[in-house]
Amino acid sequence: MASTSKAISNSAHQQGQTCIAFSRDGKIAYTGGLDTLVRIWHTDQGEDQEPEAAYEADEGITTVAAAEGCWLSGGHDSDVRKYIPGKAQFNGLVTSAAGVPIRCLAVDPSGKRVAVASDELSVKIIDLDEITNVVVLKGVHKKRIRKTTWHPSGTILTTSSSDGTIVAWNLSDAEAKIENVIDGIIPEVVDPESPEFMHDCSAVWHPSGQYFFAASRTRGNHTLTHDRIEIVMISRSTWTKTSSLFDPNIVGVTTALALSANGVYLASACNQEILVWSVLTKRVLWKHPGTPNAFTIQIAFSPTENLLAWTDTEGVLSRWRDAIPAGSPDPVRQTAASSAQGTTTKRKSTRPLWGEEPDAGAEGGDPYGDDWIIDDLGDGMEDEPEGAKATRSGDGFVKEMVSITKAQPAFQPGSTPMENKKPYNMVGVIEVTDQDTHHIVNVEFHDRSTRKGYHFTDHFKYDLGSLGERGALFACPPELDHSAQVIYKPYGTWSTQGDWTYALPKGQRVLGIVAGGEKPMRSLRDPSSSGGDIQGQGNIVIATSSGDLTFLSGSGMERIVLGVEGEYVTMAAAEEYVIVVHRPGATTIDGSQSLVATLISFEDFQVLQEKPLPIPKGHTLKWIGTTDEGAPAIYDSAGYMHLMIHYRRPNRAAWARLMDTNLLERKQGKDESYWPVGLSQDTFMCLILKGRQEHPGFPRPLIQELPVRLPFCNQDPVDSPIEERIARERIHINLARDALGDELTSPDIDKREVELDKLLIKLIQVACKADKAPRVIELVKRLHFPNSIAAASQLAGFYRLVGLQEKIEAIKLWREQNATPAEEAREARQGFAYEDAPLARLKPFQNFNPPPKVDRPGLTRSSGIVEQTEFTASSIAIRAGRSRAPQASASRSTSPEGKRKRDDNDDDFSCNAIDVEVKRRAIGESDVAVPSPKPSACIIVHPGVLKF
């Protein structure tokens, strides 16, 4: 029957989706629409009132809700805003979605928490007093969530999704649990732009909490061409349909539902009519016409008075005062009809006789399920104790369990699972929201002065992303006849001319992607007509399922395809190289992943380093990246951070354990873990994960900075901090020095070494005071500058260590006479380049020279050499000349003193006499035969040569 009272109407918003909510005292009605406004209506005023409006939203409003001490709004701009009660005064943001619309806001009965539903596949429950306290419900819905409602007790939340399912979540414990999943009640609506998407699919709970109502569309008989209305009642105890509200004279689809405050009446909207049902008799009591050529989107009973209000697609607000005629049960006060049914108690299961355990396979399924191998692993990949290797089965027999090491699959560094896809790194974060038919990709940067954030619609459903210094890289999997694709979006050139797509052959999948390149010299916020500065657009590496790495330039030019020696796991890129982690063979039975890291140069694709990863047995690799200096770093599930030192020295790198997060002071007594984002010289940038949380959730946590400390065991309160700082600083100075090339040093390195010498001087002073001469000598040798050595000598003299001072002076003198540490380091770098230079090879048929002579002294044959002496037979004439020499000397004149005066030709006497005698013998005795000389008896032997 039609009601005698009439509703008053106001044109509140523009045509399209609208929403309405009453304040908790019923004096205010909040309405929102696509005009980005929320209007505040006073229920005690007529249709001539001028409502106050809130203008903060950037896009259309989709939902409003009233809480204790505030009211909330959400819309297409992804933000949930909080306002002062009854006023349009903005009071801050509650939360934001990842570039997707907010669909529903539901405040719990206490008014302290709000459930936020959006186009994401999860629901966030936020404490309005402390908005950082967030509970995320996820993992069930496959499509966007349209509506959320609370159980009157506040311990159960129901969520209605586009996939046609209603999920009941139990929030009575600290950890939310799935109470039940109800399918086949509400219709499935995929297109968010369709009118059906605006229809109400809420689970409207009765105040008793024993059941809820939902609009269900059912087909009529074969003679009818229209759908018939059916409002079903779902029991709380069995989660099944118990009854329905049905009228054969009403044909159409229910677009809105609402219960009165005491649960006696149910209001619904159908075919431009407002219907008021009796919950007890399940019959329509009163009707009221709606706006012509429009359907009602949302309807609500006032919580404190006899008032029914609704909004429709024409943007009209209608208020039906005294919707329940006088003489009928009041819609607000509690009556016997509203509380006729009592609460039910679930019977506990009876304990089995004889103490038998329930059969795991009683339901007909395999007790181990499909993942029995995974279940056998127990606590991750840790080895079982010897006493736990045998377990007792139900039949009393012993079953042997073999420890199996599961191979770590390929992953993208810093990426979270798909239901909350958020790859993090030091450049920014990529957030992906699944919209059934497409994805919404939101890219934000930490340094907004250099790069401008953006979001776009992804119709290819990218599942991999990488943020580089020069651009963002995305990849999608193959689907049906479409092959896998990779798209690159350089920064500063967001036009289609800057983006390019690379398609893989059919049958191949993308396992990993990475974008590398030099850091920008200027801001990349402004588009560049030349496509960027002279540094280019970076380098791209794609790992595919065919076991190869494809290298491309930032402009999309293919450069080379390299094969992966084993199974690909992950990779990261720096300015000059890409580090690829792969598994050459299989995992070991004792828990080792057997991973190897390979550094490949972008310039000429040389393998600079190839090192196994120092991951403890039973643990996996969690993150790989680069430091500010460009050094590779890894983080594993054991909490260890390792840094590859000397990575610029070919084949001479090593993994240095830079940090052990288990020793952090903040972790003592806490159950928390860390999600790495980046690493610098002194700081570890990460996200804090509480409890058993495996990856960051919503809201996006702030990046925390933890101090980096080498895991030294020395507990000396004076020396230990200084020694740790010196060792850590020395690591980074060596990394910076390796990048100098032929240069001797740099101002930055000199400054850092001066600071390092100051720390060493402090240790030298402590050692001198304790009279530890060997330690002083060791520390002095580590000083870098002569002035520092002179200061150490003065310290030794101050403490009257004369002998030690002399040794220090000797070290100083030796340092002045020899090469400095900087010069020695440069010579070592040059030597590394020489040792690892490629072998020069001549072209064939171009060298016609004779082969070089090969000198092999050890293989030379012995040979005899005749040596002439004065005792040989051929020297008879010489000996005769010497015998006649005294006679000749007698004929020479002598000096007055009786001494012979030295002749000027005495210096040449011996040689001239030999020549004269030989000549005389040759003239006067020409007919005399001279016997042939005989070998001398003197033999001289040299190594390898025999001389006679």
C-alpha cells in the first residue's frame, strides 16, 4: 500500500553515482557525488536549506561514512579524508589507495575503526585514533571489492566482491581469520562503468546478529522476460540461505537495501520505487515513488528518528519523513519483534572414544594434500635434528622423512607478491592494483625534485617492474596468442616517442628485468626534445625462460644475447655492469642453494667477477642491489648483509660481511625482520616487518635508516668502536680508489684518509699509554701521510718510549725514500690491467719474419777451446828473447849515480822484443823447420763449455 506522507527532494549533485550516510546522532545527512563535493544537510530543515559543502576532493565522491568524532569521505582520487563532525572542516588524510578508487567506507559499531574497500583485492581496517594501526584482509577475493559491512558485535566483517562472493572475516583474535565464503548469492559484475556496478550488494546485518540480508537476482519462469526481485536471508550459524523476502507483483532488480535501527523494517529500491518490508511477515508494507528515469543507488534509515533518505542517479536527495505511519511499530525503539530470536550456541565436538585421534583422511582426501613435498620441509629449509627424522604415524609404524632442499625460484629484487605488488628500491616504488580487466600502475619517486611521479592504465597486466636511474621497465607474461612483452618508459620523455616495446618469441616468459644507467646530471622532470642528455637512456637486461640474457640499449637497440650457465634466480644493475645470480647446478641435500653471482660489463660484456654467494645453509637470498659507490651487495634470510669488495679488480673480488641484523640493538627482545631497500656507507635503508610478516603491506611503511656495523667480536669499549669504523672506512676508501684508474688520488679520498689517520692516532695513543710497542708499530704502518707518522713519533716521545720513537722515525725515513701508499695502489691497478690484458694475436699469413731464436742454455753442447800460454811449444822464441834481455841491458848507458836511466821506450819493450825476435828468426833461419805446437796441459772448464 502507498504511504500517505510525501518525501521532499533536493538537487544535491550532478548526474551519476551518489552516496549518503547519517551522522551517529541522526541530525546530519552527508551526501556525495561525481561533482567532487560532499554536502552537509540538516535533517530538521526543509528543502529550501543551503547546505555546507566540502571541496577538498580532486575527483568524484563514491562513499561517505560517519564515525565517533568525525565523518569520512572517499572517491576516485584514492584518498580517504577525515572532517570535523557536522562541518566541512578538513581534518587530515586517513589513508590512500595505490591510484585506484575508494569504493566503500564502513565504520564499526563502536565508531573507532573504519574498513576501507577499494579496487585493490584487500580491505584495510584502520584505527581512527591511531591511523598507523592497520589490519589488512586479503588472499580470498579475485576481483575488486565493492561493499563492506560490520556485524553488530564488531567481531565479523563481511566483504562483497565483483566476483559474486561474500566473505565473512572473523576479527575476534589478533589475527584475522576467514569465517566463510558464500558464493552464488550476489550477482557477478565485472565492468565498473556499468550501471549494475552501482547496485547495492552489501550484506545488511540484522541488529540481532543472527542473519543478514542481501539482494539476489533470480530468473522467473519461462514465460517472463524480466528478472524478479528476491531478498535472501543468510543465517549466521550455518552461513546458508534460510528464507527470502519475495513479492510476485514486483519485477525488477533491487538496487539498494537498508534496515531500520531496531531491525523491524527493511527498505529496498526497485523499479523507481522505494519499498518498506516487514522483516517478521516478509511482506511489502508501504511504497513511495522515486525519481523518474533514475534508480536509487543508496538508501538509509535515520538512527534516531522516523526518517528514510536516499540518493539516485539523477543526483537528487530525497527525505521521506514519517515513512512508518503512526500506529505501526516504531523503527527506532526496540520491540519484541526486533529481539524475538535469541542467540544460538554452537555445539562442541564430542571427544572420540578410547582416545583415538581423528582420521586425517576421513573426508576422502589425501592427508598430505597436493603439496606433500613442501609440507615435509617443516621449518623452511633447515635440517631436521637426528631425533626428529623419524615420526610416528597413526598405524604405529615409523615413517622416514628425507630432508629436501627446495630450489629458490626466480624473483625480482624488492618486489612484493601480486596481491600487494610494490617493488621498492632507492629510486622509488611501483604500486600495481589489479582491476580485473586491467591494472593501475602508480610510480612514485623518493626524490621528487629530480623525477615526477605518475600513474597509467595497464591493459597488458604487467607483473614485473624495475626502476632505473634513466627509466622504468615493465614486463607482462604471455597470454593466449599474445607473446610476453617488455616496455621501457624513459624519464622526462613520457610521450609515445620515448616509450618502446620489445616482444619475446612465442613460448618464452620473462623471468627478470633490470634497468641500469648513469645517475642523472640534472632534473628529469621536464621532457627533453632530444630524448635526454648525452648520458643516454641507460641499459636494459631481460632474463627469459629460454636460459638467456638479452642486452638492449635505452633506445631499444639489441646488443647481444648471452647464455645463462644454469638456472636464473635474480639480477641487479649499476651504472657500469649488471650482476646476475644463477644456480649452475642443483641444490645440495644439506640445505645449500649453490648460487653464483656474475658481474658482466655493459661496455664490452666482459665477465668481471664470478663468485659464489656466501649464503648459510638452510637460508635463501632475499635481496640484491648496489651501494652508493656502485658495489654489489646481497642480503639473505639469515639477516646477513654482504658487500663485494675489490669488484673492479678482475677476478680478485671477495664477499665481506658488512652487517648482521641479528646483533642490532633495536632487535633485542623484538620479533621483527627487515625488508632491504638500499645500502650506503654508514646506513642500511629498509622497511620494518613485524612478527611473521614476510613483505610490506598497507599502508606503505616509511623507510627506516639503520646503522651499518661490522660484526666484530671485540668488546673493548674504547678500541672496538674505533677499530670497526676504521675497518669499514678502509673498505669504502679502497672501493673509491679502485675507480681512479691512472689518477693518483682525489680530494675526497685525501680527506677521508686524513680522518682515518686521526682515528689511528687515537689508537696509537692508547697503545703508547699501555706500553704496547708491537701494536704501535702495526698502527704506524697503516698511517697514510708523513705528518701523521711524525705525530705518532711525538706521542712515543711524550710517553718516554725512546726505542719505539727511533723505530717510528725509521719507518718515516723508509716511507720518504720509497713509494707512497697511493703510488703503490696505482701501480697495483696498472699491474692488474696488464695481467688481465687480452692476448695479442697476429692475423694469419701476415707475418713473414723468421721465427724468433729460442735460447736454451741448459741444452748447449760442450766444445773445446785452445788457449795459448807462454809454456806452449809455439812460444819457444818468446822465451829465448827473454833470456837475451840481460845482455842487451849491459850495453845501455847508465846514470852517474850508477842507476840505469829509464828509456822512453821501456813501456813497450816486452812486446817489441817479441816481435823483433820473431822477425829475426824468420829471416835468418828461414830454412829451419819449426815443429808444430802441442796442446797445453792447462784445461779450463766452464759450465756447459769445455775449454782447453
